[in-house]
Amino acid sequence: MTNSTIVLVLLSVIIAGCLSYFQYFYKVNNKSKIIKFVAVLRFLSIFFLLLLLINPIVSRNTFETIKTPLPIVIDNSSSMTDLKANVDAKEVYEKLIANSDLAAKYEIQSYKFDSDFQPLESEKDLNFKGNQTNIDQVALNIKSINKNLKFPTILVSDGNQTSGSDYVFSFDANNKIYPVVVGDTTTYLDLKINQINVNKYAFHKNKFPVEIFLNYAGNKTITANFSIAQGNNVLFKQAVTFSTSTKSQVLTALLPADKTGLQVFNAQLSSSQSEKNTYNNSKKFAVEIIDQKSEIAIISAINHPDLGALKRAIETNAQRKVTLLKPNQINLLNNYNVLILYQPTTAFKQVFESNKNLKINTFIITGNTTDFTFLNQQQNDLNFKMSSQKEDYLANFENNFNSFATENIGFENFPPLENLYGTITANNAISVLLSSRIRAVATNQPLLAFSDNLGKRNAYLLGENIWKWRAQSFIDKKSFEEFDVFIDKTIQFLASNDSKKSLIVNHERFYNSGDALEITAQYFNKNYEFDEKARLTIAVTNNKTKQTKRYDLLKTTNSFKVNLDGLLPGNYSFIVKELNSNASYSSTFEILDFDIEKQFVNPDLSKMKQLALQTKGTTFVPNQVDVLIKSLLDNPDYKSIQKSIVTKTPFIDWIWLLILIAILLAAEWFIRKYNGLL
């Protein structure tokens, strides 16, 4: 208490004494024991009331012993069972938590993990059925739980991780990790397809690349055969040699995209040697083959070398068919996916009128014979104010173009395109791939630009003689390929019409067994605003068993989501419905029979040793648990801390004091009443 509080308490004693004396002793002749007793009661009640008004703070000092945390983390993934390490893991855990000396020195924290990190209540909670192993999550969680503390961690695992970042560098290097490596660490001969990199989509009648990473464990030189097959048809085959110095190989295969739809392929690695685990010798992957077949009409009222150059460049893709037409030869525009309008004039009026309703994407190329007044009337993307003077325009590549992926194929070195001189301004948002310059002076005007407004896509090439670009590309690269690919990407952008839909569903066409299987959807109202009140359901049907399961999609921040974990491998069809509007979306997906946890034949001892070295810990095996316990008990770095806790309590919070005041006043009144002193 402060000095002022002590003075106030002393004054309270004096005031209480004076008031009690004044009432019971001042000018009073009766000074019996009863009078003295009730005077004391009055003194105490007044004093306690004054104490409540002063409300002094009473401090109490206590001590608490804080032990060093000791997280014991057990791997609960199915690979522990496959490597016959589950029994050892349980025994190690039981021995650690049963040690009374360890519990006396440390605050034992028990956890288990697979794809998630969870508290471990007892040994019975370990089932070793997790379909993924994420040791990285262990590092993040124990750092968060024991923030700013120095503590050791016991990690009981086979060290084989299937998801997450490299765990060696995820743990705090200042806190020691003691890995207990469970499972048979004997090195067995093992061939493994470690990873396959492939695009999810490929175009029909093209070839797509597949990158394969192969690993080998063993102590002798062997030759293995790697193959990729679809059904009984072997598409790729190659012999691969491994040795003690060559433990891995990277192969690249080009596979034909002969069939449309979802195509499943099987990669196989085999040899004449016997292996303990052959499950990791094969791996399935899938690619969706997209039919990009499209019809393109080149419409021109004049003859020009550009027409032939464009036709040849476009038709290098077997999925494109080009038809050359005059403006007066148009019958059915809806037979075409893209219209290339070459130097339009008033003769194109019927073409533009017909396309107003059809909304076919167009590629407009201007030049010296273009009627720009007419063109201003027929489109709203660009405004042309042109003179009758001809001008040569060179190209500058714009690196910030992002409407589709393309590369600079040397546009700056191509011959100039011819167009009338004038000013070109944009009315709507456009993406400029090439800007123009006159000799060395930039015009800050587009030379090749693209627009995408309300689902309608247009491209504008503002100059003729593009045939010279194709010829120059051949001179520079000894091939037309780069230029033809550039034209193909332009046509692909125009042929893809992403018109707005009310119900948009995002999903993969294939999933690996054990992967998170989530499907997300968005529903938009008539104003194309995200509708938070939409009611979305999904019906998933196994195509083999015909069993159907129904789920509701739950709303997240800006979408709806459903989790379909637990489905067995196989082919599934599904339909998503919005119940208020009956809008629907249907598609299919396949769950591949691939268990990533069965890919391992040994614990990853080297990785666990690297983790221990990184954190200045020590690696142990199950029969060294006693050594681990002794090292933890003898380690002087981890000591309990005695913490002083000061508890400050104001008098007004003492309920019993109020009760005591009430008892004192009641007792005084009762005694005075009983003795006739009132």
C-alpha cells in the first residue's frame, strides 16, 4: 500500500473510534460489558465501511514453476503401416510418456500428424491411416504453440513426406529436433517413378510433352525399361541405366493427342531385378485432349499476297480450315468460328450487318485501300482519323501484354507494314501486343491490338504486307514455325469464345486417390453480380455402381464449395444445380487409383539426419529411446523456471467483507434490542 493509503486507514481508525465513543460513552453513565461490546461492533462496522470507501489494493505474491515444453509428435500416415513402423512408433510413444522423470522435468505435449496436425490424447488415437504426410505442418504448428520459447522436439516418423515444403528448413534452427526414425533402414534395391510433369490439357492431333523423374536405390549398376502406354498401346519406350553414381534420371517424351476427351496413360518402370516394393514402379496420369477444330473465313474484295501467307500460316495447324471469300459470296456466316476481314470497304456492309446478331469474333486488317470512314461506323473499339498519305510503320513489342501467352519473335526487325497516315485512338479497353513507330519515332499508337468486350473478341492489324513478316521470319530462323505459331495463337484467342454464364463450376478432370477433392462454383444474377443467396447442390454418380450421392455447396467468401473426400477410385459424372433458377452444369471426373503413401520402400534416414544436423539435435532409432531420455534429462539447457506472480486485489472485490459488515450491524441491532437499549 502507498503512504497516502496508510494515512487514510489510520484516519479511518480514528474516525471509527470517535464515532463509536461518541455514541456509547460520551455523557453516558452506563458502561457495562454489553455497552462496551456493542461499541466494539459499531467501531468495526464503521471502520470496514470506511475501508471500502478508501478501497486499498492488497498485493499477494505467489510462485509458479514453468517447465520446458517437450512436444512428442507421432507420424499417423499409412506409410508407417506399409513400412511396418506403426508398432515401433506406438512403443516409442508409450515409453516416452510413461517416464516419470521426463514428465517431472518437461511439460509433455503429445501430437499426431498426417496431412493435418492434431493433439494426441492417448495411444488409442493412433490409427496410421492418413493418406498424406506433411511434416512441414508440424514445424509451423509447434513454432506457433510454443512461440518465443526454447524447447526440444521428439519427431517419431519414417521421414517420408508427400506434401508441403521441405521440412528440413521449416523447423526453427534454434530449437533442437530429435528424430526417432522408425521402419527398416536396410537399403533395398528399388526403382521408383518419383514425379510426372504434364500439362492438364493438350490439343487434338498435336503432340504434348511429358517430363518423368526416375529414382533408384541400390548398390549395383542395372538397366531398366521405362514405357508409357494407353491401354495395350505402347506410346513411348526407353532403356534407362542406373548405378551407384547415377541415382536419378529425367526423361522427356512427346505423346500424340489422337483422341479427344480425358485420356488416361500408364507409366511403367521395370527391370529384371526383384524389388521389395513394386507399387512405386507405375503411375497413372491423365490429360484432357481438346478438339480445337475451327473454320476461318478470310474475306477480301482485293487480291493480295497477305491472303495466301495468312492461309498457309493458319493451316499449319491441322485443326484449322481456311476459306477465301469475296464479300458478295457470303451465305452462312455461322459456319465459321473466326472472320478475317481484309481491308474492309463499303462492300463489306452486308458482312458487318449479318455479324451484328451472330457476334462471330473478327480479325480486321487495314491497309492502303481500307475505307476508314466506313470502318468507324461498323466498330467501336478504335477511332480512325486518316489522311490519304501512305506511311510505313515498324513494330515495337509490348512486354506487358497479357491477353494470351506469346513471345517476341523479332518483331522489331521485321519490314514495315503499310497503312494510311493518321491518328488512331482507342474508344474501349484494348490490349496492345505491338505498337507502331515511324523509323525511330514511337507513335504511341497500336499496330496489333485485341479487345474482349461482353464476350465478343476482336483483333486489329493496322497495316498490310504481313507476308513480308513471314518471309523475314524464314530468312532469320530458316523456318516458318515461329511466325506460324504466332498467327495460330492469335486465331486461338479469337476462336475461344468465353461468353458469360450464370453458373460457373471449377473442377479438375482427374484426381489422385487421397488428394483433396474440392469443387467450387459461382452463380451470377442477370446483372452478372455474384449471388450470395443462391442454393447450389451437386449430385455425384459412380458410373460403375450407379450409386449417387448428393451434397449442398457451402458459401465461402466469393464462391460456393463442396468437399467430396472419401470417394473410391473410378469414373464419376456429376451435375451442379441452382435450385432457384434451375441453372445447371454437368461434367465428369476420374479418381485415379494412386496411393502416394505406398511409394516408399525405406524410411528417409538421410533426410531425418539432415534435420537433426540443421537443428543441432541427434537422430535415434527405436532401440535407443533410453539413450534419448537420458540425454534429455541430462541436458542442462532445459531447466524449469520459477515465475513470481503478483496478484493485486482491491478491497471492494472482497464479498466476505460486505457480509461481515452486514453481520456486525445486525448483531449490534439485535443486542441493543434484546437489552432494551433502543
